[in-house]
Amino acid sequence: MLRAVNVGGTGKLPMADLKALLAGLGYEAPQTLLASGNAVFGTDSAGEAVERRLEDALKAQFGFATDVFVRDRAELLAVMAANPFTDFAREQPSRMMAVFLKGEPPQDLSPLERWATAGEMIARGPRCLYIAYPDGSGRSKLANARTPAAAGTSRNWNTVGKLAELLA
């Protein structure tokens, strides 16, 4: 998952170019999902090594820096299983977000919680945060909070499920 690609007019990257880059790097059977920096592919390399390699290749080939977040199928399934807001995710999957992080989320979520309003809920997960936005994330102060705890990339619950299915 690439951070801030094809969102709000920044980081323009056609998914065909991403797929070609992945194939050129030797990853197996690359596929993309949607137009916002989601890809699945086969590799025996460790996730962190793939992240660094892709970040370097994106900078070299396309001239922009972005963070890459790699999860295998087992990790995505663990994220799905640990979601404390399953009822919300089932009822409003487009408003349920997993924010994928480079490491484990902080124990203290208060720097983020202070931005939450109108029933928004936050919880820790395996190298992710779960955030439920009952009124959507578009105008949410929490969605736009720039804190170290939020330095990741968000995917709604529909997309998380589709990525897990593609990895099957």
C-alpha cells in the first residue's frame, strides 16, 4: 500500500506504471486494486526489505517519495480479526478505516483522541490503528490530524477485505 498516491491531486502514479515497476523488480504476478496505490504480488523477501526497495524504486523511476506499507495475507487477516469495531465495520465498511503503520501504534492514543468528535472511535491493532468515522472522514479533524501516531496510510474496510481476497 502506497501512502498518498493519487489522492487529492498529489503523487500521481498510474496503476499500470506501478504494476510494470513491480514486475520489473521481479515480483511475481503483480496486480493493482483501485487507483490509490494498492498492489498485491508474490515475493519471498521480508516486508521491511520490500518497503525500502519499493520506496527507493518509486523515487528513482517516478521522482517522488512516498511511504510503502507491506502486509502479507496472514497480517491482513490478523488486522481484520483484531478489529474491535466489527459491528460498525459490517454496517459502514466505507467509514471504517485501518491506518497501516510502519511499527506498532503508541500505547498512548490521547494525542489522536483529542481530535475525535461525534462518536469517532480509535483503537490499537497489529501495526495499525482502527478508526471508525460515523459521519465520514472527509471533514473529520481526526482524519486530518498530523501526529506521529497517525503517520501511516488509511484503507477503508472494503479495500482491506478486497486486498486479503486478492492475496488468497
